Amino acid sequence: MSGTADATSADVLAKQILTSSHAGTFSLTVDLTGVTHLASAGVQTLHAAAERAESHGRRLDLIAAEGSTAAAVLTLAALPYSAPAGGAHDAP
């Protein structure tokens, strides 16, 4: 994903995640390295997708570059993510 993840794009993001993960029945990796703005609507979409995946015994893996806006927001939202190079960052 690239650009903004906000109220105007959250529905598109949710549909893409639902389709790609077969409604949470397949694990999925979402690459947020190109995201320039991650608003609360985007965070809510990611939280819902993570919960859906977990309810099916699957995972939603998030990728965000350390020091990026997305990484900062994911940390505040307690959503674990990994850095693109593989350095894991677990939410507090």
C-alpha cells in the first residue's frame, strides 16, 4: 500500500485485505512502507483485519520502515510490525 490510509481510502483497504486474505482465513502481509499518512480509519481497518485473522488462527503481518510515520502510528496503536529488512518490532 502507498499514499494515505485514511477515511477516504479505508474502505478500499478493507476490501483488498478481505479479498486477499479470503476473509481472514489466509495469513496476509500488508506492506506499509509506502504509506505517507496513517489515520485512525486506517488503523481501525488494520485492527479489524488482525482480529479477523486471529479468529481464524491466521496472522496479519504488517511491514513498516523504522522511523516512518506508519511505524510511529502502529506503535501508538499497539499493532506489531516488522521492518522491511526483517527486524521485528513488537508493540508494547
